[in-house]
Amino acid sequence: MFEFKNILYAINLDLEKVSSAKEAFELAKIFNGRLHIVYVNNILAGYRTPADHEDSIALRVKEEVPEYLLEDTEIVYAALKGEIADEIVKYALENQINLIVVGHKHRNKLFASVFDSTDVKIIDTTLIPVLVIPEKSQV
């Protein structure tokens, strides 16, 4: 049986709503694990968001996740810079992560055929289990 005591949730602050964050916290509660909330500012894509430090990430999480899930959950916030998938995998290895949780935003077929998504890049570069949660529609 898997024991996920160190869970990494890769947060995308570019989304209007981070619907998969709630599921990551629920997993941490179920497994009584530590949850690492990791944001990567992709410097190759240019400046994307002013939230490049842990306080901004924590504030966003508090806006998105119900209070009862935040209680009694050990949370580690990390802000990184670099290529997103590479930084997430590197952080996971350095911090003994047992499960990586990522959201997935549906793209049209043309976009998907030209660009790899971050979740696919993570899956292709790590042996750590990865859980992909579709982001709910932003309608």
C-alpha cells in the first residue's frame, strides 16, 4: 500500500480559480501527510505573476481552500524560478516527495498538438507517482 507522507501540489497562480488545490489538501488529510505547495515562476516565459514568494502563495491558498482543510495540515510553501516541470521534479527529489499532484487545464487540439503541458512533462521526467486533477471549467 502506498503511504503518501510528503505530497507536492504544484499550484498555478495564473488561473483565476485553483480548483484542484482542495483535492490536494484532502489527500494530505487522508494520508496524514505534509503538503508542499510549490509555485514556479517560469522565467523563460517572462514575468507572469507578482506572487513569487511564499506569503503570496499562502494568501492565495487561503482564498481557495476551505478553512477546515487548512486546520491541522502541515504546509510547506515554496516559490521557485525556472522551467516549471524541471523545478517541480528537482524539488520533489530534494524533499523526498511521495506524490506529486498537478492540475490540468483542458486545451484545444491545436494547442495540445504543438505544446506539451506541464503535467505531461512532469510525468515523463519522474518516477514519483503523479496525480493529475482536471481543473474545473472557468465559466
